[in-house]
Amino acid sequence: MSINKIEPKLLNVQRSAAFLGVNPATIRKWAKTNQLNGVKIGSRGDWRFTREALSKLTSNPSIKEEQKKFTKIKQLLKANEIAIQTSATSQHTHLIGGDSLPKEHVTKYRKIHTKMIRAIANNLDDFEKGTKIFQDLGIEVATDANKDGLTIEEAVDGTIFLKQAIWKKLEETGLLKGLSTQDLFEFSQIIGSYCDILSSKIAFTYHNLFMEEITSSEKRFRVLTEKNADAIALVDRKGKVLHASESTKKVMGYTPEEFKKLSNPFELVPPNERKLVTKLFEKLLKKPGSVERTKYQIMHKGGYAIWVESVMSNLLEDPDVKAIVINYSDITARKESDEKVRKSEERFRALVNATSEVVYRMSPDWKEMQELRGKNFLIDTEEPITNWLEKYTHPDDKLQVKEAIKKSIRTKSFFQLEYKIKQVDGTYGWIFSRAIPILDKKGKIIEWFGAASDITKQKELEQQKDSFLGIVSHELKTPVTSIKTYGQVLEKIFQSKGDVKAAEMLSKMDTQINRLNDLIADLLDVTKINSGQLQFHEDYFDFNELVNERVEEMQRLSEKHKIIVVLTSMKKVYGDRERLGQVLTNFITNAIKYSPNGKKIIVSTFSKGKVTTLSVQDFGLGIAKENIDQVFEQFFRVDGPTSETFPGLGLGLYISSEIVKREVGKIWVESVKGEGSTFSFSIPIKKAIHA
């Protein structure tokens, strides 16, 4: 019996699968393992089966298992179509406009996604029927999306989000674990094929809609390619170039005529990559409507290699194209940039590994720690974490860390802070952390890069130093007080005896003892500040009255300077009167000390809103711009014009700064070298909450 006579009675793989209600891949598997008798027809050896042979399998128990294989998945897709559709539609609408998208458009895409889910559920076992349904859906989606003004990418992305939503739901329910590797492959192939068919049809329909008004197929293609910076070529199934866009000259150096003379475009691909590209082309030929995307090198006419991103679309069965469309995008610059980034990253990693510093990277808003190299001091992060503040930072220091971060983000400036942090062994140590913002071309923060030093031992030494200073200062205070008392007694004795010279010497000694007392008091205050034991006694008081008292006291000590007072009428303020008086005294003392040739000092107050501000201006040496930020640090001192130093330990302004901070105020200085300085502080008028 001839083939022509039996052919009408034979069913192909797709129809045989539909006849038995199984997957086409299962039919092929049975044919290869001789579980199903059939014949091969044509040059490609396509299988054909008689209905009698297929009917014999209906009584086989394995057929029923195959028929039921995707039953649970079908049921799940149908039962959860709303949840899957909601997830896919939400992502799709967010991509193409979110809240700005008209409601009727959202409703439309919701219905389309629902149709897709039902089509997949109903056609897992009938690929031939499903292919036709998804081709029709592709036309419907493209037509509606084009009317709504969506780009082809925005229209196609809807299928991607749907596929993601389906896989997510199947993973959540655990159904995927129940499938064999073969079944999982078949299911994945079916879903992927349907989505590829849909995407391809959307793309084809977009092209058709765009080119409807152009009568000539050749002219339509030219209009499309001439507007595209990428090179575009049409080839037949053997790879012969049928047409090439003008952009081939710009991308590859070949004119369209020269490009068409190539035996096939793959001869430009270096031998080491040609096999891979050829395999992708062969794979593409087997699936009408499919798309293959890859990156590889091709040889430019100029004799050098360039990188391209190639997108091949099988449009052989599209009546308006009847060819494989290959799109070439020149990505050489991007590849070179990526390579520079890769090498830079390697150098950076080498530097990170070589340094002893803790290194970290943070997200723009600091909510996520993207990476941490703890250097055996802190626990490394294996992946980005969001609970880094709770995991590493001491509870007492969280607030100040947050405040420092807010300030750095707001000002796009350095983050710099000393604070306690949990070490690898679970105990707390100290770090000095610094981070800089990485900005894009528009000045937007894209991430933070930071380094931290282990200063635990340094802090321990500082605590030991503070303890030592506290003990020494305390021990010195008693004998110095006794010396002062004895000196004052002796001064009175010499005065009563008329020994003026001796009395004068004792008076000078008393002055030096007062200076020594002030130094001891400063040292005690510093140790109390560092240990958090500086006492405050706050209440409402007359601020201007305090200013007048301290100015009067200081005026007695300096006959050379005239202290001018400029006061603004104000209400009482809340704070520690003595401590704030101490700040004012420090300001005036510094003004006198650092303006040896000056004749006046101006002390002024003013109120604005809920804040009172005091300023002390001198006309002395001034402070260099580079030293402005250091004046309130411990032991910082300003040198004179000839490098001479002035008496004192450099603690007064540090103590003043800590007092003002404790009063929830601000302290600052404005200065010009050689012209003088203005020291100021401001505090809330009403009672403030201490941080």
C-alpha cells in the first residue's frame, strides 16, 4: 500500500496528542520507545499514527496517568485565575503608567490576562489548538495596546509578568515538586512556547499596524530600518541575506549590497563563537514565531572585532515577511565600559581584601546594607540585609546613628561618627565609621561606600586617661585650695606689717593659683562630660541679667579691652544658669586672650521665634578657614602670627560645646584670619526635651 493512500488516515503528533488527551512530547516519547507504532513521513521524518494504534493505548493504565498529569495544575490555574491575574496586571500596569493609566485600560488588560490564564489551563494537552488561540490573542493584545498608545515593549511585557505570576503561584502551592523532571520540562516548554507565540504575534501585529499604510513590502521594510540605528537583515532559512538596512554600513562597515553578497551573516562571527550562533539559528528555524537573543563578536569590515547584541525573529510563516529578521545592536562601547567596571571592581576587591578596615556599602536611603566585610571584627553579610541597625548597633547609640544618617542624606555629605557596635564575639566595641555618597550624573545618590576603624582599644585608653585625669584633678584640688588659703593669710600678714613688696608677690601667686584652679576645674569637667556625669540644674532665669553679671566680672580682669553689651529685650529662658554662664565666660576669656592688640569686644543677644542667641565678637587674630571645624575639639589651640602659643589647655571651647549640646542648642564660630572671630550659641527659650 502506497504512502499516499494511507496518509489521509494518519494523524500527526499534534492531532494524536489531542486524540489521547496527552502532551505532544509524550506521543513522541512513546513512539521512540516503541510503546506506540507509527511511521515517519517526509524528509524531516515526522511521525504519523493510525487511529487504531492510538485506540489500543486507551486501555493502558499509563495513558490515564498521562491524561491526569496536568489535571491538578489545570485546576489550580482555573481556581486561582483572579490571584494570578491580579499579580500580573499589577506589575504590568505599574510598568506602563501605574495610577496615571485610565481605568478602562486597566480593566482591558485584566480581561486579557484572564483570557491567557484560561487558554493555558484549557490547552496544556492540545498544543496545536493552543497555538491558534494564542496567535489570535496576540493580535487582540497588540491591536488594543497600539490603540492605547503603548510601545511594543510595554505590550510584550504583559506576557512576561503573567508567566512569572503563574510560576510563583505553582511554587507557593508546592505543585512543581510533585512533577517529574520530564513533566516539569514539558510544562515549562508549553508555557514558554505559548508566551513566545503570544509575544511574537504581538510584535508581528505591531509591525503590520505600523506598516499598513505602506503598499510595497520592500518599501515598508526600508521605512522601518532607515529609522533604526541598529543594523537589520532579512535572511532565508539557509542564512542567505535577502535584504539589509542602510545601518549595516554604520554598524559593520559593509554597505547593504556588500552585506548581501556574504554567503551568510555568520561568516563574520569568529570561529570560536560561530558554532554557538549557528546552533541558535537552527533552534530558531524549528519554532515559527520564536525569538532568540544573544551577544557575540563579529568582524568589522575595518578588520577589527565589535560586540553586537543580536535578536533573531522567525517570521518565515508571516505572509508579510517570510524571512528570519536579525537585528544587530552595536554594544562595543557598553562592553568596554563593562570591562572597565569589572577591572575596577577587581582592583576594588583587591584593595578591600588588603586593607584592615571594615568596609561596607549602603543603599541610597541607608535602609539596606548591601555588603559588609567585617575583617574578623564584625560579622560579614552574605547577602543584603535591612535589620543592620538592630544587628550591629548598641541600643544606646541607635538614635545618634539615625540622626547622623539623616543629616548626611539631606546634605549629601560625608557620614562620620564614633559609636558602639556588636563584635563577632557578641561583645560591644567602638568604631569610627566614615562613608561617602556615590552620585550619578544628575547628582542623585545611588549608594554609599564606607569604611570603619576599630577604635575599641583607643576608647579604653581614653577612659583610662579620663579616670587618671579625674583622680589627679581631684587630688590636686585639695592641696591647691590649702596653698591658696595659706597664701591669702600670708598676704594679709605682710600687708599688716607694711611689707608691700612681699604682699604684692603673694597677690601674684594668688592669681596664678586661680589659673591653676581653673585648669583643674576644666579637667574635672572634661572627665565628667566623657563619663556622662556632668551635672545640670535647670530652671527659668533672666538671660540678660546673667550676661550683665559675667561681663561686669570679666571687665574687671581686662583694663585693655572695652566690653560693649548690646542686649535685646527678651523673656526668661530655660537652662542651667551657671553652666551657660560658664560658656559666656569662656567666650569672653578667649576674645580677650586672642585679641592682644584689640580695644573692644562686643557681646550681644537677640531672640527669634523660640530661640535665644548670644554672640561674642572680637577683633583679634581670627581663625584660618581650615581650622574652623576643629575649634570645639579637645585640646585644640590657635597659634599666634609668629607661632607663639597662648596659655591654656584648649578645653574651654570643647566644654562649652558639650554644655550647649546638653541644653539642646547649637554652637558655632564665624571668623576671618587676621580680622577676628564671632563665637555664638543658641538655646531654646522654653524647656526642651533632651536627646
